[in-house]
Amino acid sequence: MKVSIINIGDELLIGQVVNTNASAMSQMLIAAGIDVNEVVTIGDGGDAIRESLARCLKLSDAVLITGGLGPTKDDITKTVLCDFFHSRLVENAVALENVRRLFAIRGFELTPVNRAQALVPECCQVLNNDLGTAPCMWFEQDGKVVVSMPGVPFEMEWLMENRVVPKLQETFKTGAIVNKNILVQGIGESFLSDLIEPWELALPKCIRLAYLPQAGMLKLRLTARGTDRDELQGAIDEAVKTLYPIAGQYIVGEDCETLTELVHSQLTAKGKTLATAESCTGGTIASQLTAQAGASRYFRGGIVAYSNEVKECALGVKHSTLEQYGAVSEQTAREMAEGVRERFDSDYAIATTGIAGPDGGTPTKPVGTVWIAVASRTHTEAALLNFPGRRRQQNIDRSVNQAFAMLIRMLCQKD
Amino acid sequence: MKVSIINIGDELLIGQVVNTNASAMSQMLIAAGIDVNEVVTIGDGGDAIRESLARCLKLSDAVLITGGLGPTKDDITKTVLCDFFHSRLVENAVALENVRRLFAIRGFELTPVNRAQALVPECCQVLNNDLGTAPCMWFEQDGKVVVSMPGVPFEMEWLMENRVVPKLQETFKTGAIVNKNILVQGIGESFLSDLIEPWELALPKCIRLAYLPQAGMLKLRLTARGTDRDELQGAIDEAVKTLYPIAGQYIVGEDCETLTELVHSQLTAKGKTLATAESCTGGTIASQLTAQAGASRYFRGGIVAYSNEVKECALGVKHSTLEQYGAVSEQTAREMAEGVRERFDSDYAIATTGIAGPDGGTPTKPVGTVWIAVASRTHTEAALLNFPGRRRQQNIDRSVNQAFAMLIRMLCQKD
């Protein structure tokens, strides 16, 4: 079974809003064993909607549409769909009751504009949208399905999870899909590709491999498709097992999308705490960790020590260390990590100090020179990185992932 | 002139990576006066690439393609394009020199797999990709243009800015365009829309207005299109001048894309320094500021005070304050801002403390309750925010922008 996704909205097309709906929908579909053929983003225009829908209906078994269901004039999806299916708009009792309920909760008066939200094409089935006034509409024609949902992300996500995906699985007999992520660090894409080529060629036909590069690391994704979930899981497990003897030294973890997630889950699982002392990464490590709900269980806090004075006064880096070795040095990185770990009384600490660029390098310490230190209660490790590029954000992101990889490797060591 | 965008990548199609390339490309195109017809996201499959390309070529003057140019087997865009244009792969001297240069910088040996990056269809023109080994390929056929770029965001952005957009403007003679951003904070979109409606209706025909909402704020973008750049600039200047008497109290700045940029430029221009004390924003303020080159001129450092212990030991928040008022309170926010400003000896300081969600709220302090304080050498201001949603990242981003707006307003006060 294959679906196409059509995301409607001028704000998406002009780049004002990043289309996060597409990835959220795809993730939910893939996890349910439903393949996505393509994602189309178009503006709020009748021709574009009609043409995309007609084309996607030829291509796919179902077409999932988001957006253009608001009460204002620029939202035209509903009337376009009504024409497309040669239907007429009628007031739907379920949708009207839903609009009434939501307005009662908010204490607002129901205006004619809002009441019009309950008008739907006569030929569709309304899937109740518990979180909003725009109805979710399910159309069937010649064995194919078209679903129209609001573009508001949390309404769309709730509808997909509770209404649309279950009904798609019921309507179409969906196959099984098993995904597996492997996070790899410390080797470039082309070198890894050479290294694991024999293994890749020997993979069973049901498994596809994808290389997904992130800053300073790689995610390998194995996708197995077929009918029997257990069989696919077995094939994936076997493939992963045989990968370790070849590339195990570069594998930092499995089953996460990012190293941030991996650090988050490992620190949470082990009940260990972390503190950070960031210079060149400027708070990005702390920001990425605290973006995840539950970070307060392990993250005690961090210091962004951008100036030398702050490195001294807030982290206890010795004045003589800064004078003798400079801010970007192994000694400073180590004292930063040890200083914040002691001050914040955490089990582990990460420190970064370097020259992110694009300027600020010297002949002996060019842009891209970064020292990272990771400290535990018993010892400290440090690593020197020499990133080739002058791109600030890239050097920051690579430093963050390098620091996370070092922390994960230390977390996996036997104490 | 209209373009279609095709983003290729299984990782996009299955939702493992959010397609930020689409919005970044659209923004750059729109700013250059080039309209976007549609954005199509497809997987790394030959049929999908061929069919989408053929269709988009009918629809648009140019088709911009990203992705599928890596050295590994799953990347097939180049060979598909080669077939599409009935060409053959040849080693391109410019591309090979570029690959050599990048490998020399990194100190790596050039493997056959990497050398193959320099193979391109004979019929295309190579636009040099200074930042990566995947070549940017420019095809022309029957007055239409196809451009293939790597999907790595920073390479794509650099290529768009330095190679692709200028060449599109030159090829299609796109006319003059002048953009103007106005950052607005403290008023909702619909209220602002009502307030400035007469002004908007009186704008000259060459000017288009767009509302671009960001977290907790709005960017108004005026776009003037025509033939004479000076004339367009004059029309824009006049429009902005007449906006101030109507909505000046909500305008925090001009000519920046974000409040972060505005804070960066104002602190730099005024020669003032800043420190941060972040709880609920978890380092995001520091991270956003230090993402900009030159932040070290004004940013002394920050403390991410996630636990109460850190608020006390690193910021000097009084134990009695935390006990009496709690971590999420005006008193704590003020003591955090004043504490970090004094300790880091900065001219200004920002502090945030709140409940970002999705959990952790209480009846008196529900999710979305955030206190922000901004301190100068002479006084401290604090504000309570009550965000309606439980979405963690949204509440963090809104808090950051609110804090930046408060700082900018304080920076503009006469001392």
C-alpha cells in the first residue's frame, strides 16, 4: 500500500513555515507499514490542488491532504474537494456538535463563519477532530481513499494517530516494515562505504540500507519490508550482528535518531548526572539536551564560558593555564570539564573550547581547531579535532556530536 | 519566472529528516523575486526522479533538485539525470580539482569512490561547490533550466546564494526587487492586521506585504518589484515611515531576519556586553547568540541553571527566595539576572525560569508559565508570560524571543 501526501499552504510554499507535517506524517505511516510515494507542497490555489490530487490518485492507493481548512477566505481546500468529487456542501451533525463543544469550552460565541466549519461534502465521512473545529474528511472512490485534515500540526498529529492511520490499516491490508538505526562516528561516509561493502552486498533482498549523514557522524538505516514482522526483525538482527565484527569500533549506538537522543536515554537509564562547560559550542550542548522533556533528571546545568574571565571565575580554570597554553588547549579543556563537574557535583562533564570560525584562527591554531574534554568522577579524557571547514555552525554541530560520542564511549566503559 | 523544487532522499520521504531545504530554498528564491510553483519530495528512485522532473519541467521555467549526489550506492540522481538528458558521464576537470583540493585540506587519500564524484554528464555545466565534493550541475534544454545540488543543507545554501540564484537571475532577467523586514512584538497577528489595514490598503501596487509569524513575534516583509531599484527603495522607505505613527510601539527593529540578529547587531553597535542565566530555555539564548560570528565581542558567557543547586551556587539566588517563592517566580528571575550580571561583570543580563512542558506544571504554575528578567547596571525589569500550549520547543522559542524583545527595548531606553 502506498500513499501520497499533499501539504497545502502559501506559508509552506514561500518558506515562511518549515513543513514539519510532512516528516511527522511519514514517520507515523512508515511505522504502520505504509509506504510514502511522494510529498507535494503547493499553495492555496484551486488548480494546483485539483491537479496534484488527480495525479497522486493515479500514483497511490490513498492521498493524505493537510491544510486549507480554516474559516478564512484564503482556505479553499474543502470547496475544491467538493467540486472534485461532484458533491455538495451539507451541514454535518457530528462536525457541528464538535464546533459547538469547542466554542463552549473556550466561552466564545458561535458566529456564522465558525458554524460554516461544520459544512462538508455530502459524499465524505467525517472523522471527528477532537482538538479543533476543522473537520477531518474521508473520501472513497474506485477503491482509493482521500483524506483531508487541518494543517495545524498538533491537530493533524492527533487525527493521524487516532483516526486516519488505524482506518487506513483497516481499509488496506498493510504489510510489515521494520526499521533499524545505527549511529556511527569516527569514520567518513566513503570510507565506511568501502569498509562495509561486502557486508552490504550480502544483505538479504528484503533489507535496504541508507546512509544518513549528520554533523560529524553518520546514521545507517536498515529497512526491512515483507509480510512477517518477526521474520523481518530476525533478518535485521542478524544483519546488525554481522556488522559489528567489521565496523563495531565506529558504532556508538542503536535505535536513536541522534546522538543527543542517545545521550539522553543512556544518562536517564544509568541514573547518572551531567554538567557542561561550553566555549566554542556556546550553549548548544545544553540547549540540545534540554530540548528533550525529562532532561532535568540528569542535566544539572552548564556554563557557557565565552570569555577567559568566565573560564577563570565560573569554572576555576587557572590563570596560569590560560596564559601558558591558551584558551584553546588540552589543559584548558580538561580544567573546564573538571571544574564544572566538581562545582555542579555531577557524575560526568563535557567541555568544549575551540575556534568555530569563520575568523579568529592563528597559524598554530587555525579555524576548526577544537579541544573536547569529558570528565567522570575518576578520570578525564581529551581529544583534539581539526575540522577542515570554516563554517561556524557546522564546526559547532560537529563539536557537539564529537563530545556526545566521547561521553557515550565513556559511559559504556567499565568503571 | 517560476521554479519547481524537487528534494530527493529516502530520509526525507520516510520523515527521518525534516525537509528544511525546501523552506530555505523558497526563502532565497522569493527574496530574489523568483516564485515557487511547488515543492516535491521523493525517494532515491529512478522512476520517481524521472517522472517528477519531466512533469515539473512542463510546469516551470526552472527545476531545482537537491539530494542523491553522495558517493554511495543509494545516491542515483546523477546517473538518472545523465540518462534523462541522453548524455554520458565524463570526468570534469573543475570538479576533480575541487575534490582533490578538499581531500588535500583534510589530509585524506583520494579513493576511486571519491574520484567518481568528479564524473558529471557531459552536457551539463559544473558550478563549483566550494564546500563539498558533490558537484552542482546546471543543465539547459529548450530554454528551461535544471539544477542539481547536494542535499547537505550548508552546501545547498552556499550554492544557492553564490552560484544558482545569481545565474537564474542572469538567465531569466528577473528584474529588480527590494525587500524590507520589520520585526514586531507584543501584538497578535489578527490584531496587527486590523490595526494596519488602512495603511496596507494604501500601499503602492509595486509593494506586497507578508506576515511571517515567528515564535511569539511577527516579521512583516515588504517586497517591492519592478524595474528601477532606486524607485522601489523610495517606495519602501515611504511605506515604512508611514507605518511608525500607527504601529511604532510594537516595532522592535528593522532589516533583520530574527530578534537574535537584532540583539547581535545592537549590542555590537553599542559596545555593550551581555550575560545570560537560563533555566527553562536551557542554553538556547546563549546558543542562538553564539551561533553568530563575532558574538565574543559582547557575549561574556552564560549559566544554564537547570537545578536549584546551580541557581544557588552559580548564580547566588538566595535559598530563602527559592523556598518562599519557588524557582519559577519573579524574585528568582530577578536574582538570576542580577547574579549573572554581577558575576560576569556585564552591562546587561537576561534570565529565564519557567515550565516549558509538556509536563511539570502545577495548578498555580501551569505548563507555559515563564518569568523573564532583564537587568542593566542600574535596574532590572521582569515579565510574566503565560503561554497557552504545552509544546516544549514552542514555549522555549517564545521565551527566547520575549527575552530578546525585552532586552532590545531596554537597550533603546535613554540611560
